[in-house]
Amino acid sequence: MNEKLKRITHYRLFLPLICLALVLLVNMIKTPTFFHLSIKNGVLYGYTVDVVNRASELVILAVGMTLVVASSAGTDISVGAVMAVAGAVCCYILSGGAVSVNEYHAPWILGLLAALVAGTVCGAWNGFLVSRMKIQPMVATLILFTAGRGIAQLITKGQITYIRVESFKLLGANIPGIPLPTPIFIAIIVVLITSIVLKKTALGLYIEAVGINPTASRNVGIKSKQIIFFTYTFCGLLAGIAGMIATSRIYSADANNIGLNMELDAILAVALGGNSLGGGKFSISGSVIGAYTIQALTTTLYAMGVSADQIPVYKAIVVVIIVTLQSEEFNRYMRKFSARFAARKAEVAK
């Protein structure tokens, strides 16, 4: 029995799942109807649906951030700004440069593709700086973190660009006849495709090898620069997808607020998922669990009447506790403490 318990507690996703379960338990205690679901006009409603829906952008960003962290032992702090750039590019093309339109000035698919290309280009820029120019990831991505929203403002001429067309809202709302919001399906598709590619090809192994020791991996023939460049480029693409969802939710390009502080939540999701920020081995599923934990925590705080200005403080406290529980140093200390306690207990028994 002890062996089984030890095996369970050492399972990689054990702590992330426990943290998510605790947050959901608090939600259930605070809001007894938290798991209650209802259907109105063919659409599924409920707190849990809202959590999963609102976490969709964060899940997508967390997937890209996981690969960036694993390959380069660094983080991409520009993903929030890249979301704003992608939204601005799309809305500018669809509106023809106008502030508000009731019909497309260009095909919707063209605006979507342009947004994804913009996100990919931003990611490639970060990847170039990190992999080729050997700039520290935090410093390299700080460039777009600082300039990204300014670029989005230039594209939209400092205005909030509105696209008041029903079909534009589909990415952030519900497709008629389908009870669940569209962002949930987009997040699932992103996670599934990424996981399948990483498991069915050698890419996942290469990313881990480069993250653990780029020099050794290069000596055995792995092109570490290309791997790092790819992960940042892919992260930019996913930021573009998340930006399109966020833009569709509010049917407008708001350069100041789209993706604001999302980069911090994405990094936290990776950490809460049990992934090491030092690079190497990674778990996409762990990061997804971390993303849902953060969103569930945010929902909990709102339900408890905490204001939006105070939420970051409470969130930081909870995150510090959760990360501490997952820390190897803390676990090592607890093992030593348990051993000492057991030894003293044995002495008293004698």
C-alpha cells in the first residue's frame, strides 16, 4: 500500500492535479452551484464552462511557453503584446483602416491569416535574437514586450477598431447549434495537434535534449539553434491564435488591453504544471492543468468579492504557496524533517 501511495505521489502531475482540485473545492464550498450546468437557447452555461472558456487563450499561450522554456531555459514575455499586434493586423485589414465597420472590406480568412502571419513573424524575430544573436530570452523578448503594443497602436492609428459583423464574433463566442463556446474547441485542437506531433516525432526529444544541454546535443548532431528558433516561432503563432480569440470576444482591436499581463499567467501556468523553468523535460498536460488552475483561482477570487485591482495580490500569494509545495528544495527539507521526526519517535518508543 505504501509503495502504491509513493508511486502516486511521485507521479509528475500529482501536485498540479492536487492544486487544481483544491482550488475547485474552494469554489464548490464558496459557491455551491459552481458545478451546476444549464442549457439556455441551446447554449451550455455554468461556472465550470466559464472557467474552461476563459482559460482557452491562456491554455494556448501556455503550450507555446512550455516549449520555449523547455528548449531555451528562458521565457517569452512578449506573447501578450503579440496578441495585440495580431488583433490589430486582422482588424485593420477587415476594416480597411476605418475605426468601425458593419461589413468586411476584405475576406475574413485573409484577416485571420494575416494575424497568424504577424504572430509568427514576431515569434521568428524573438527566435532569431535568442538562437542566432545569443541574446538572453528575457532581454530579447523584452523588445516586443515594450514595442509590441506601440506597433499595434500605430496599425490602428491609436483607435479601438470595431468589426461589427456577426461572423467575426464566432471565434470568441458560440457557433450556432453547438452548445460549447468556440475557444474551447480551438484550445483542444491546439493541445492535441502539438501533443501528437511531439510524441509521434523526435521533436519532443530534441527540445528536451537542447534544453538540458545545448552543447552536448549539438555535438551529437542536433541543430540546437533551429530547435530554439522553431519553439519561439511556434510560440508566436500560438500567440497570434490567442490574439484572434481575444479580439473576436470583444469584436474589436484594443491594443492597450488585449493580452495584458497574459505573459505572466502563461509563465505561471508552466510553473504550476510542474515544469522546470531551467529547461529540459516538460509536460504539455501539466501546463494545461496550470492554466485551468489559474483561471479557476481568478474565478474564485471574483466570486469572493475581491476587486480586479486586488486580485493580482491574492493570486501571487496562492501561486507562491503552490510553487513552494512543488519546489524540490522544499520537498527535500520535508523529507529530512520527516526522517528526523521518525527517528525521534523511535527513540522515545525505546
